[in-house]
Amino acid sequence: MEIINQSKLHNMKGKRGQITIFVIISILLVIAIVLIFILYRDSISSVISRGANEPNQNIEQCIDRHIEEASNKIIEIGGYVKTPGLVKEFEGRKIPYLCYTSKEDEKCNSVEPVIIEHINDEIYNEVYDKIDSCFKDLKEELQSENYNVVLGSDMEVKIELLPGKVRTSVKRDLKISKSEVNKAYSSYLSSVQTPIYDIFTIVHEITRQESRYCNSDYPLIMRLVKNVQIDKFQTGDDNKIYDVKDLTTSKSTRFAVRSCVLTTPG
């Protein structure tokens, strides 16, 4: 019996020793985590504050936002970021003319003959300075977190309208450094899903037909192009208002046409 009790006592001491070792290891781990947090808290908070994104990802997300906003504006206003001077009042809105003649019994002329190129220019002019601000805002944010930042002065922006999307590529040097962190970026790519290209390709075809035939076969266009709805409204003064809607996104644009207006008998 004495031998058995001594064995049990030995086992209990061994277990206590193991528990003590685990407690010591746990305390050391906690101390190590606290030390790491203290030493690298600036870097940790920096990552958290930027949503764990790399600087180039922040730039690309900023570009996405501005491209989407510009595209939505252009679709809403009928091909422009801001309402142009040549418009038709209709249902309380100013609708831009995209095919127009001031004369009676005359075919209209396309106001924007190469409309996709025009849309491209509208987006570019709207977003260029805003993309520049994307870089400058990121630079200020990084500097507030004690990073050394070198931002190149030259910036190249290229915008492409493609079926279902707008693709934007930007080239600009950005270098950041802090302690052992050294990173450099020079190119940024954005791709935003939008029907702007598809909508204004149809708008171009309608205005082309109006300028040649004094009318458009928009029912045929709807049969040939899926996921689009086209409505035409004839105003009391023989102007036409077209509404082109992308059924997938429910985004639509309106534009006016004044073409082959019949002379009122005297």
C-alpha cells in the first residue's frame, strides 16, 4: 500500500509540473503578443485603417467609384456629364438633342457623329482630376501614418468603352517606405460593369437612321439586340423623344431628335 501511495504521489507531482510549464508558456505567449503589438501597432493600425488593402488596390477602388459615378451621370443626362445648351423640354426635364436641324422639311444632323468617342471624352474629362485626388488623398493618409511617400507628377489615364463595361488603365509612379517596408507601384487597372457602351451604340444607330431616313426602325433594333427596350414619344411640335433602356440593369437614357419637321400650312 505504501508503494502504491508513493506512486500516486509521484504522478500528482508530475502533473503539477506539467501544469506549471503550460502556465509559464501561456504567460510568455501573452507577453510576446503584447510586445509585438507595442512594437508594430502603427503598422497594424495602418493595415486595419485601409481595410487590409495594398495602396494600389485603394487607388483602383477609388478609380472604380469615379468611373461608375461618371457613367451613371452620362446615361441619366443623355450623353453628357452636364446638360448641354441644345435641349428639348419634355415632361419637366431637359432632354439633349442628339440629331437636330433648325430648318423645316430637312433631315437632322448628328450632334455627336462619333458618339462613343464623345462618351469616352466625357468620362475622361470628368474623372481625370478626381483620379489625381485619389493619389493625393492616399499620399496624405500614408504620410499621417509616418510612411515616406514619393508620388510621380506625371499621370497617364486611358479609358476604353467595351460591351458591358468601362476599362481604365492609369500609369503613375508611387513609392512608399517605412522601416523595412519598401514598395513601388506604377500601373493601376479598373474595370467597372456598366451598360453605357451598349446603350449608346444603339443611340448611335437610331440617330444614324434619323439623319438618313427621317425616321428609325427601332422595333427592328429591339428584335436584333436582346435585353434592350426602346420607346419613342412624338411631341406636339413634331419633335421625337427616344428612351433606350438596358433591361439587365434597368438603366436608361433619353435624347431628342428634330428631323424632317413638316411645314405648317399658312
